Amino acid sequence: MAQEVRFVALRSMLESAGWTLKRIRGSHHVFVKPGRLPISIPVHGKKVKAVYVRKVQQILAEEQGS
């Protein structure tokens, strides 16, 4: 999944890993999880660019490893 994806798919990935959508400011959706830094994801046209998808995948992989 290292390409542009629909926001609902990325949101589902984050929420299944315990992240919560805290706020939306303009196009930026901010997810939080206790003990972790917030993640800000810009959404345009209901899609998320590949660079942000890779960053989320990296964060989730680090969580699984720890």
C-alpha cells in the first residue's frame, strides 16, 4: 500500500491500531494515541499522498516491533 490511497482506508488502519481522530483543521486530519506524538495527515479529494501512507506504515511497523 505504498501508493496514494483513499483516506477512509488509512483512517481504518490507524483506528485499528488504537489511534483516534482528534481534530480536523482545513485539510489536515490529526490522529492521537496516548504515549505517541500526534500524526497530521493532509487529505485532498478524499485521497492521501503516498509519502504520508509510507510514514503511517512506518509508524505502525515501529509500534508492532516495540
